[in-house]
Amino acid sequence: MRWIRFVLKFAFICNLCFIFGQILRITTYDHSLDMMVNHIVVLGLGVAFPLNFLICAVTGILLLLKKIEWKPLPPWLFLCNMAVLIFQLIVNY
């Protein structure tokens, strides 16, 4: 189940981009780093929520069905993604 660990890590990076994008929305931004910010916004606002929702749901179902165990899965990463998912649901809806 190495693919779950990889997708959890990629979702965590997208979640960091989401948080950075939210910080950019509430602060003053001078547009000096537009090229980098465009990529961060795409990962954070376009990819983060659907990917995070999907991987948290799949991982949660697999954990409940005991198809995977906590030991090979980084639990802190799953819990951080779940916390950011709750934040994303609050912000988006």
C-alpha cells in the first residue's frame, strides 16, 4: 500500500498550498511572485479539496475494513489531512 502513503503525502503538500492560498486571500499581496503563486493557488484551491476528500475517505474505509493497518501508514499525516479537510469544509461550505 505504498500508493496510499504517496497520495497522503501529495495531499498534505496540496493542503499546505491551500492554507497558503487562504493566507494570501486575507493579507495584502504585492504580486511580486505571481509565477509561483499561480502554481500554489492551482494546487491549493483546485486540487487540494477533491484529492483530500477522496484520499481521506478511501483511507478511512480501508482502515475500517482492516485492509490496511496504522503501522505502515503515517498516522500523523492522515490526522493532519483530516484536520485540514474539516477546515476546507468550513471554508468552502
